[in-house]
Amino acid sequence: MTILIAYDGSDDSKAAIAFAGELLKGESAVVLTVWERAAMATARASVGLMMAIDQLGTEDAAVEKAMRELAEHGADLARKAGLEATPRCDPDSAAVWSTIVDVADEIDARLIVTGTRGFGGVRSLLLGSTSDRVLHNAGRPVLVVPAPDAASDAGPDAEPDAEPDAEPGADEAT
């Protein structure tokens, strides 16, 4: 079985790798980092940065190199978590989520693993979360791993069905 793990360096994507390693130890995994070329151009324009064409190529090459290193870092984390991992870095085709779905189709991934949130910022608020879009468009199983702090918000002693504001013994007859 080959699994595809979406990795952007966020704590959520690190938690997704750790959980996948724990759950699927020994499985083959592709750790995918998707970099947004359009987002880079938008960021440049928003701060009034106009660059000569030859500078853009150099800057894009530097960003691509950094994203490849990020994918390798994710693959290293996955190997340490017990997966047989290889890194992969792709520029987005239309959106990050669609690139993840396309790569999953290309490698015929049996499962896609992603964190609940990444470094999407305002863009993800406007367009919807990447994990949500992957979940609804993948056509294959998707494992969405919650943020590390979300899993511990309730605390270790919390009862799953307990109401958060209920006081102990409040429902007992007096």
C-alpha cells in the first residue's frame, strides 16, 4: 500500500506524519510538499515588488529548492516514524488541494493523510481548508489528523460524552 502524506512544515502536518507512522508502520509513503507559484506572484504584487523576468526565475528556483528541502525534511520525519518514505515536491496546478488529489491519483495512493490546518492563512479562510477540499474531492480514503492541541483540549480525564460546562454530580437527584 502506498500512502500520500501532505506536508507543509506546520505542526498539523508533523502530527499527521507521526500518527500515520504509528498507525501504518512499515508502509510505503510519499511525502508531498506543494508550493504555490500563484501565491508567490500575488505576495510580490501585494507589497509592490516588481522584478525583472530574469530575477523571477532565480527567485522561483530558490523557492523550489526550499520546498524540495521541506519535502525531504517531511520524508525524514516519516522515516523516523517508521514509514518507508520518499519526498516529492510539486508546484500547484490550480490549488494545493487539487495537486494533492492529482498526485494521489497518479501514484494510486490507497490513502491520503493530511493535518487539519496548515500554513494557509487568510487564503484558506476565503477558499475553505485544504484538508476539507481533499476530503470531498479525493475519491479515495482520506485520514485527517487533528491539530496536536485540539486532541488535548478536553484533557486526559475528560469523559467523551460529558458536557463541558456540567458540574460533577449536577445530574444526580437531590
